[in-house]
Amino acid sequence: MDIAEGFRFHGDKIVNRWVEYTLSTYTSSGFFLKERDKFANPVGGNLREGLQKLFLLLSRDADPQEFTAPLEQIISIRAVQEFTPGQAVAPLNAVKHIVREAFAADKERQHLVGELYDFEFSVDLAVIAAFDIYMQYRERLYQVRIAEIKSGNHILTDSKCPSSMLDGDNKKIIKTVNGI
Amino acid sequence: MSVPKLEQLSQSVVQGPSLAAGAIPTRDWMDIPVKFTPGSYAYVAKKDKVEYLNSQSGLSFPNAREWSPEDDDWKLPEGWKEIILKGLQERLGKFRSLKIFMDCCVRCGACADKCHFFLGTGDPKNMPVLRAELLRSVYRNDFTLGGKILGKMVGAREMTVSVLKEWFMYSYQCTECRRCSVFCPYGIDTAEITMMLRELLHLVGIGINWILEPVSNSNRTGNHMGLQPHTFKDNVEFLVEDVESLTGVKPNISFNRKGAEILFITPSADVFAEPGLYTAMGYLLLFEAIGLDYTWSTYASEGGNFGLFTNNEAMKKLNAKMYAEAERLGVKYILGGECGHMWRVVHQYMDTMNGPADFLEKPVSPITGTVFENAASSKMVHISEFTADLIKHGKLKFDKSRNSHIKATFHDSCNPARAMGLIDEPRYVLDHVVDWVEMPENTIREQTFCCGSGTGLNTDEIMELRMRAGLPRANAVKYVHEKHGVNMLSCVCAIDRATLTSLNDYWTPEVGVCGVTELVANAIVQEDETRGELEEGLRTMVF
Ligand code: SF4
Ligand code: SF4
């Protein structure tokens, strides 16, 4: 039995466990897990869809370029939730452990544990890509802020330019920078 | 070997996140205190704004001071607890609905997963039922016999500083969108509970600047931007010039004109900021095309009622101003532009606060003769119903192909959809002017998802919060973008035009935002116009 068969055989179980693990990082994971309508449950729905797609790619040693779409689906959401960057990305890593656990518990496929090098390398690449995507989305968020301020939607006449709010602190910042 | 590693992974990354997003609560929700960190709260109202508002007749905004939610000491006034409890008692007597909402929830949970703040954060305190419990627990403790005797066992708790802080956190993570109320078998409107929480907080000087500054501007100059009459006039005149250079037609306009048949009021953002500007240009073109006898007012220069987000006194005062101006000018009735909360106030509260507006006439369309019976008491007609009626009677000539570069979808703004039932009129209008598709069923009409930034939460210091609260809306937009190639999100609300722009810029930058009247005006064919050469339509040329 080769590793591709192993991934096919245990695929659903692995993805479910991965989704469960990822959603357990939310306080109300029960609802996020249970509701399958993507529009009634956008966090659960998108994370599930993204992880499903990503798992297929990882398990068939796909071109890492292809990771981008499912990673964006997952990370764009986690980048605006109250996670540290590490917390936002970490659940991706979990799939390594979940796969090992699934193979190790299966007598017929135990030997596949030794053949996971390529798969785990793909996961590493995905995690690295996820950090880049995380940063892209954070940058986009800052651009959104700037665009909003520039659009005039933000202006309340006697408010000053937002940068002026820094005024008081500026001197302090400059001092720190100059080491005074 | 792998299982312990997985646990280790969880421990090393999931430890110590804030309540809102990571930790699995092992304690009762009541025991988990809120924590204010940058980005988790909107900036508090500036001292001078609060002082100014407090000095105005009919308004009360006490305890102006410098303070920060991140400080332990919120500098509450002496006897703050009594002030809050007395305030609650007064409101229980004054608003029958509040008393009912406090008593009749059976905690069935039907509303729990319907709030976009909950869906975006997973924070249980953003379940509408728990949001209401924040107030209900105090109500039980001090105003019910069971609560007095049994206390925590029946979900009662004492009013403390930490409860007050929780109120502030979660009454400003509710956009008063009323989606939850659609699903409640008892019709409990959590939005009104949030309104009460915010009212009570104002009694002790807790409020945010993005709301109180617009209220103070509206009180002072008539619009939330604080534009003075001449600036407001200049801006509309600029738009007239733009329309003329784009179409060759110069719309006739007038300001504060006594004896005009109709007073037109729209959110001031429409005459000042993108993309609302294009909607305002749309109004100008539309009214010109039908030769409407109407006037703008430089005093009632704001439709949006930011008072709604503070307390009923401020809401009443700002609403009254529109009617006072209509009376002063001697118009027959008011035509209102594309706005959200203006319509909620007009439709739900105006009559009992300031109405009935007997000095105005029952609205009749001067072009079609249609009598707007639905507005018989409020004397205010929505631009979408007005336009739909014009179309129905064949009074407008369209060239739909002018919008052929657009594949639109329609966002039901919470207030028009759920607070006044304006659902089919904008759709009827869209059918005639643009190619468009609906978003999924459970995200539109009465079940529409909020933009995530309503009720004065569209301030940029809480951008992440806005993006996650707007996710359910954005998720549906993304779906129709991917499936049908939608590139424009149309709506009938000025706040939406601003907030959905930011929301799309983050989630689906390929999709723009526009007002329905922008699309209408783009398709209108008029005599003597010179825009035949424009291939890409009005908006595209402006870009
Ligand atoms: S009114 Fe809207 S924002 Fe407030 S609790 Fe209900 S669904 Fe949530
Ligand atoms: S749906 Fe109504 S009755 Fe049920 S928990 Fe929510 S507010 Fe209470």
C-alpha cells in the first residue's frame, strides 16, 4: 500500500480532525464546527473548504504556487481576528501530527509513517507561504485604513489630520530613536 | 508520539490569547472580565465635544473628562451606580418594550448564531442573547423578586465597575442591525437593548468620539461633517458642474427656497465623500429629468441621525430639525435620499417623538399623481419608492446599456430592510437599469447581514473588528463575484457606501460600491444631453 492510497483512505478523517483542531482555536468552536452552511457560518465554512483543498494539494505533492488560493481563504480571516501571527498560522502545522497519528494507529499503514518526508516538506512550504500571506493581508488592512482616511468619509471638520494625534508622542518617539 | 506533540503545539500557540478569539472558556461568562487593548475599542469622546453637547438645550451628556478605557480608573462620577440603576428604573417605566424584552426571553438560543459579530469573532458575549443578558442580569438583581432572593442562581448579578466595562465593550460591538430579532420567536429586539445600554452609559459619561462628534456637529451646523451652510452649498454646486461637464445637462438647484413643493434631505456624506458623491450627482440628474420642484436645505443638511446611537433625546432633537425646516420653508412634504438610520428614525420613532407632522401634506408624486399612503403620517417618501413609481408609470427613459460595464448585486442595508420594509422597491429599480444578481438567500432581504460598521462604528481604530464583523456580508459578496462576475455592490445607505468600500477593499477589492440612484442616473436618457460618446458610463469616466 503506497502513501497516496494512505492519504485517500484516511483523507476525510484527517481533514475532519484538522478542521476540528483549527476551529478549536475559537471560543465558540461548537457552532463553527456544526453549521455546514457557508453563508450562515463563514468562519467554519471557509476554514473547512480551505483546509480540504489544501490537504488535497499537500498530499499529492502539488506545486506550492497552488497553495495560495486555499491559504488566502484561511489566512485572510485569521489575519483580522484576535490572534498573534503565530496563532493565526499554527493550526496549519497540525496536519503533520494528525497524519502521523492516523497512520500510526492503522496496522496496515503503519509503515507509511516513515515515508512522510515529502508531505511534511510541503506542509513546511505551506506554513512559510502562510506567513507571507498573513503579512500581505495585514498590509492590505493598513491600505484600507489609509484609503478610508483619504476618501473624506472619515473627516469630521474640526478633527485634525490623524497624524496630528501623534504630535504629543512624537517628541517622545524622536527622543527614544535618538537615544536621548 | 504524535498526540503529545499536537498538544504541545496547542499549548505553545493557543495559550493566553484574549477572550474574543482563543481561549476555551472554563469559567462562567459572567466571571470573565473584559480587557481593553488598542484596537478593541473605539476612541472615547473628546472632552470639549461632551461639554458642548451637555450645554445644549434638550440634551444631557454629563461627566466630560479625559479618560481611557485602558485605564483602571474610568473617572466615574460620584454615585455612578445609583445613577445607572435609577436610569434603568426610569427607562423600564418609560419604554414598555424594554420591560417586555427584559422579562420574556426564554433563552431558546434561536438568535445566538445570527449576529455578524458572533459569526466573525466566535465570542459568546456577542451572541445576542448574552448581549442582552449583560443588562438583564442587572435587571434581575435589582428589579425582580427572584433575583433579589436567589441572585446568581437565576442569572442575577450586582452592578459593578467590571459589569459597566463589559457593557461598554459589547454595546459597541453591536451595530443595532436587528438581524437577531428576525429569528426571535418573541420578537425581542436586541438592538433596542443595546440602545438602552448606550443611553445608560452616557448617564455616567461613557461614549465614543465617532458618534458624539457627529452629533455635536449635527446640532451645531445641521450635518455630521460640521459643514457650514456656504460649504454645503459650494459642494452641491461643484456636483452640478460635474454633472454638466459629464452630460451636457445643467441641473437646476436651489437652497432654502420657500414655497418649493418638496424638501430633499440626504446624508451629508453624499455631497462630500466618494463614492456617495456619484449618488448625489444621480439625484441631481434624476430630479432634472423629471423637472421636480424641490429645494435643498443648508440647515437640514443631514439625513443621518447620529442621535439614534446615543440616546432618545439627541435622536429626537436631530430628527425634529428636519421637520422644523420643512415647516419653515412651507414645503408639502419631504423626499429622503438613500440613507440607513434616517429611515429607521423616521419610520419607527418619529411619529411618537415629534409627529404627527400635520403641518405637511400627505405626499403625492407631482409627476405620477401617486399618493404615498405609507408615508401619510411621517410625510417623508423614500427616493427608491419615488423612483420605482416613476418607472412604473413610464416617466423615465433608460438606456440600460450605459451600465453594461457593471454586473451588480444588491446589499439590503439593515435599516431600510428591517426597520422600514423597503425591500422590493430598490430591486424593481435595479431591474430596469442594470444587469444584476442576488446574493445567497440567507444573506439578503430581512436576513441581510450588516456591513459590520453601522451605528457609528465606522472608525478606523477598530478596523480589524469591522473587518471580522463584516465577514458574513463580504463572504456573500465574494461568492457572487466568483460565481457571476459581480463587480459592483449597490445599496441605499450612505454609511454603507463608505463602510462597504473598506470592507470590499479588504475582502474583495475587485468589487466597487455604488448607490442605486447612481445607476439610475447613469442610464437616464435626457434631451439635449451630450454624453453619447461616453462608452463606459458616468462613474468610469470620473475614475
Ligand atoms: S442587533 Fe445586530 S449586531 Fe446587535 S446583537 Fe442583534 S444581530 Fe448582533
Ligand atoms: S431568540 Fe429571543 S427568546 Fe430566544 S434566546 Fe434569543 S432573545 Fe431569547
